[in-house]
Amino acid sequence: MKTQSKGPFQLFYEYLYVIVIITAVAIGSAYLITNSMKPQYRSQARYFLPNVTDTVSLTSEAGNIPTSPMLPTANADFQDSLLGILNAADTRALVGTRVPQRNSDWLKKNVKFEIDRFNLITITAYDPDASMAFTVASEYLRTFQEKLDSSTKERVAARLQTFADGIVRENQLIQELEAERLAFMNKHGAIDFASELAQLSQRQVDLENKISSNQTSLAALEERRAEMERQKEIRPETTESSSTMVTNPLLEELKRNLASAKLDRATLALQYREKHPTLVAKDKEIKTLEEEIASIESVVRGSATLTPDSLRKDLDSRLVDLELSKASLTKEGELYAQSLESTKARRLELSVLQAELESLESKIKAARTTLTNYRDRKAELELYLARNPSFLLVPEYPSVAPSPYYPILWVNLLVATVLGLSLAICVVLIMNQVRFSREAELW
């Protein structure tokens, strides 16, 4: 014979007393255990490292004007470094000295550090005493801030001393360079090389212009001399100052020959005809004599007095003047060339001296610029130390917890009820299975 199986509700109803007893025992045990536990209070602080730095500058407004709100940095390296400092043994030891009621081991177990999802670093202290939890969290926060600030101020103080030493050193360097500059100027007897260089430059230009003008004058003088030489060559050396005129004796002789020829023709004309060769020859002779008489001057020069040519003499005098002018211009050109060479040499010397002086002045300027930078940085560091800034921003300070963080009675009772019901159901199922097995064996 087989036993009829029961439904769950019928089964639970049949063993309801078991469920009630086990659940009641679980709730009662949870109540007793919760009341016997020492309450733990929690105090928590939240802080963050800003993603931008709050700087102060005395030389520029760019660093003094905020450009964005200060939000938590998402740099994992920074956050890990901060957690490492918080977990360091020296930090716990320092907090332990400020909270003598709790030692370093207790702090290691009961103080937790973590980064929440808002990139805030949390310090959580657990303690049976709410005020002690608040004290521990506050001291951790203060110690951590002071540790960061003190280390930063030590670095700032070291830099401040470095800049102070640099200011002393730069002042001494400026004094040495100023003394060297003064000695240099006294040695070369100059106050302002630039003015003298400007004068020499103008003088060099004037000399170059004079040399160019001198060369032009010499070229023009040489052209004039060549022209005078040409004119002199075409002039005679002497000219007639006086002369006498006489009758030309050749003309008289030709006239006598002409008269004789005409007489002979008249005699021959009586003997011969007109076209007789003898008459024709005589006519030609007469004609030739007439042409010669016509071509010869009746008066010729008898005697003349010669004197040197005055224009040639004047040209010689002017050529001598040109030679003197040429010698003068040549000498003047040589003097200009010598002055130009000396001016160039002096200008080169002054250029070298000015370069040395400018080198000294540039060193002095660079030292003064460095000194000004050192003073500005020193003033900024002094201002930084006077501001007493903190790298950490604290949006949530620790507070005294009004109620324990754990144990929470209603939570424990709820958990005990669930566990009791679960255990009771398991026991009921086991009891039902055992009972079913026994009835099956009887049949």
C-alpha cells in the first residue's frame, strides 16, 4: 500500500509548530546576541586633491584668475600615492601619539581608507565610543593635512632660502660687473662709444665723398690738360709782329718778256698768215705769259719781324697751373686717404671696445633680470607661506555619529527571521521524508 503525498501548504500546516519554534529560537538568539554585542560607531571624512592648482603670481594675472572649479582629480597615481601616505606606519604612529587611548595596531584594524566613485578619498574610523571615532577620524584628517602641508612648506622654505642666496650672489655679481665696466671706461677714456662711433662714421662718409670728389677733379683736370696740349700742338711757336712789302721782280721780267713777244708777233704777222705755225706758237707763248702774270702778285713781302705766339705762351702758363693744381689735388687725395685709413682703424678699434662694453652691459642686464626674477619668486614664496594654503579640500568633515553603525537590531532580527524560516522549512522537509520512509517500510 502506498502513502498519499501531501501538498506543501498541508505539509507546512501539519508541521507549523516546528516552523514557529525554530523561527522563534532564531529571532530570540539574534536579539540576545545583538544585545550582547558592543555597539560600533562610525565617523567618516571625505576630501580630495583638486585637479587644478591655486597659484599666486606677482608678475602675471594669469595665475591669479580661476579658470575652472576645483573638482577631484581623477589621476590614479595621485590617489594611490595619497592612500599610500595614509596607510604609512609613521602616519598611524603620529595619530597614535595624538590619540593615546588607541594604539597603532588598533588604528590599523579599525580605520579604513578608500576612494569612492566620486574620486573622493574617505577616512572611516570605527569605535565603540562615538566621540572617539570622531576624534580618530578628525586627527587622521588633520595629521594628513599637516603632513602634506609641512612637507610642502619645507620645500618652499628650502626654495626660499635658495632664492635668498641667489639674490645675494646676483647683487655681488652686479657690483663686480659694474666695477669692471667703470674700470674699462676709465681705461679707454670714453663715456659713450656710440656717439664717437657715430661721429667717426659720419667723418668716414665725408672723407669718402671728398676722395671721390678729388678723383673726379683729377680726372677733369687731366682732360683739360690733354685738351690744352692738343691746342698747343696746333699753335705755331712764333708769329709776325711787323713786315714790309716790295714790287715783285718776277712780275716785271714777265711783263718785259710779254712786250717783247708781242713785238715779235707783229713782225711775224707781216711775214706769215694768221694760221701759220710760227704765229700760232707765238700766240701760245703770249697767252702763257699773260696767265703767269695774272697768277703772280704784284707786291711781295720784303722783310718780317717774328715774336713768340701769345696763345701758345698762355697755354703753357695754364698748363703749368694745371700741373700745380694736379700736384695739389694729388697731395690732398693722399691726405684724405691717410685720414680715411686712420678713421677706419679708429672706428674698428671703437667697434671692438663697444662690443666688449656691450658684452659687459648685457651681463649686467642679465644679472639684473635674474635678480628681479629671484626677488619676484622670493616674494611669491613668502606670500605663499603667509597664506597657509592646503592642498586638500574637505567637502565632508567628521561628525559624532548619533547611533551605532552596527549592530542594527532590526536588521539582525530580519536576517534571523529569514534564516529561521529557511532552517525550519529544511527541517520540515527532512522530517516529512523520514516519516514517509518509515511508513513505506511498514508496508
